[in-house]
Amino acid sequence: MPEFDRFTLAVIDDIADREKASDGRSRYAAYLTKHADDFHEGGEPLTPVDFAALAWSVATFPVMWPGYVDVRPAGRPRPLDWERDPWGRHDDPWPVLVGPERADGPAVLVAATILLPVPEHILLRPTSARPGRTLTHEAKSVVAAIAAYANTHLSPLVDDLLGDVR
């Protein structure tokens, strides 16, 4: 299985996708089939941007768990850092976080959202609006391209944000 490191934010594990598939081929393909009605507009394939956004959202949590694409967690909690909501589910991979109840001094708790524009040349125009091999292949291709782009362009940013948290 692919593993995370400081240069990897998103991993795709085709072997696990196949091994965990009820049909022996692809769990992701089964999820694409469940969402088949979303992959067309009036019977026509989506635009490249809409196709990529939908393919990514189906490939990741909360639609798939574990996802076809696994996104690296941000880091470990430190003293005075965000804490899990004590009333939330303990097995939730994306828990609700709350500030600490006590702090011995001033504390700043920061969350960051990074917007990374994706260049159009890594997207593809889907040729099919129906579930099957073509849609699955095209969805896997665009998701892999987005993951590679994120790994290349976001890893240094996230690494700087995390500082010595690792």
C-alpha cells in the first residue's frame, strides 16, 4: 500500500480498491455506478471541471470510506491544540474538533483551508455519461492527475504550515 510522507498528500491504492471490491474489479467503479445519475446532464457528459470535481468527491471521504483516494491527515495534536469533540464518534476519520477547555496562558488555535487552482490541461473531457469501463477509466485518470498535482504543488505548503508538528 502506498504510504504518506512529507511529499505525499494524496495516495491511490488500486490494489486495495480491487481487493475490497465486491465484484473483484473496483470498489470505486461500484461507487461511480451508485452516483451514475450525477455524471451526466440531460444524458450528455459533464464538463471537464464538473467531471473532475464529481470524480474526486466520489473517490474521497465522506462518499467512500476508506476512499479510493486517501488524503493525509494534517498532523498530531499538541498541548493546547484542537481536541476531538468528546461527544463525537471516536471512529470518525474527520472528527469535529473543539478548542481546549483550559489554557495556562494565551493560545491561538488555527485551521487552514488552501485553495489550489487546478490547470485545465490536467482535466479531461469525459466521453461517456454511463457507468462502465470508460467512465471508470476516465474518472480514475482525472483523480490520479489531481492527486499528483496536489502532491507536487501542495506538499511544500502543507509542510511549511505543519512546521515541527510531525
